[in-house]
Amino acid sequence: MVVLSATVLPAWAQEPEVPACLRVDYPQPTVPEFGHTEALSYSTQETQCWVDVVEARRAGGMALDVREAAVAPLPGAVALPLPSVADRRYLRDQPLTLVGTGVDLRALTTACLTLRKQGFSKVQVLLGGARSWARIQSVDMVTPQEAWLGALDGQWRLIGIGLRPEQVQSLVGKPEVNLPSSVDDAALVQALNDAELARPLGSHQQWLLITQNQASGQSLLARLQQAPYKPGARALAWLSGGWDSYNAYLQQQQQSAAHAGRPLPRSCGS
């Protein structure tokens, strides 16, 4: 899935007095109805917040793991809840890279712009999030939840393998290519190349390949590893468990949607 000659006061001297607590609970994007949805577009100002893992590691600075439910801290990153970043005024002049889940691009981009207005001029958002930061292999496996959330932020371009029309309709995004399950390696690679030639990937986008189920996905992956598709520096992402896994997640979400509530806002001392 990609920097006058005058006396100028420093940024901190020009800013109005700020409140003691700077924590912000960044709103999550509104979740649409299940099924197809239009991919979000981003302004030039928003895309200027983004950095890929190669650029982030080259630039150095501090990586902040801002995931709310991090299973384990990322190597080389500092765990810090996103709403608490603004409180750390001593970080204002440091290069900061916000590392999220990889499918929270809209929320982190909003946070980046807000932090920049507060004086954190060197803050950026890592494209691909924790998966990109910690990836040690070319196969990028994506959970059904990551597939769904990432689609809402316009991060995936979908490739279906052997999906039936009704299965395609259940996906948040519409596959640009839907090939038969019997497709050979050469035809798949050619289809991916043709699709990317017709409409190049955005800097925040990645191809997400969706098979029927876990078995068909493993079979195809084994064949492709002999002649892997390499879209630049970005690995081809695979939906773990295929459509079967995604459909189970979708049904679970539909059942709980009617009972969903809004979380209470967090106070600055929490």
C-alpha cells in the first residue's frame, strides 16, 4: 500500500493561552449501513499528514503507539493513548509518528491536523499502522474487522476470487476485479497489474484479496508464493478466512447494531 528575513516570534509565543488540559476525544467516523459505500476522499492538507514506514524509520523521531487496545507494545514505539498526546507539550518540537491499528486512518488524520494546530508541527500518521510497523513478512493478513473498518476509510481496493454476486453485494466496497476460483497465477497477476495501471493505488491504499474461505485462500497463497505479486513496496493484503470469515463478522455486527450505545467521554484525568 508511500518537505525571509524577518523577526518571527516562536509558535508558542504567538498562541493564545491554552487550557491546562488538552486531551481531545477524537470522534470516530459515522458508520454507514452495511453493504457498499463510497470510499472517502482526502484533501491535500490531510494527505500531508501521512508517511510510509520507510520514510518514518528514515526520519527517526518518536513513534507513538496510540492504539486503544494494544495486545503488546510495538518494538521501538512508545505506548501513549491518542487523547493524551496533546498534554505532552514537551513533545511539540519532536518528530512524532502516530501508529494506529492501520484501519483508523480518518480518525488519526483528524487528530494529526488538530495536533498541528496546537503546535505539534512535526506530527505524522503512519500508513498501515501497527501492521506496517511490525511487518516481517510479505504476506499481510487482515482480519474481517480490519477489512470492514479500512473500507470505510477508503484504504482498500478489492480483488475477489470466486465470489458469487450475492457475496459481492455484502462487501463494504465493490471489488474492481472478480476472478474465477480456477484462475491461474499468471492471469491473477495480470489482472492486478491491469487494474493498477487503469487506476493507480493512492498513497494510503492497498489491494485486499478476498477468496471464498480459508482453504481456498491458503491454496491460492501457496501458488502465488512461487510467483508473488509485488505492488511496489506494499504487500498484497489477504482477508484472513476469506468471505466466510467476513460474513460471520458481518452477521455478528448486524445483530449487535440495534443494541449499540455511545461510550461516555473520557475526562482529562482518566
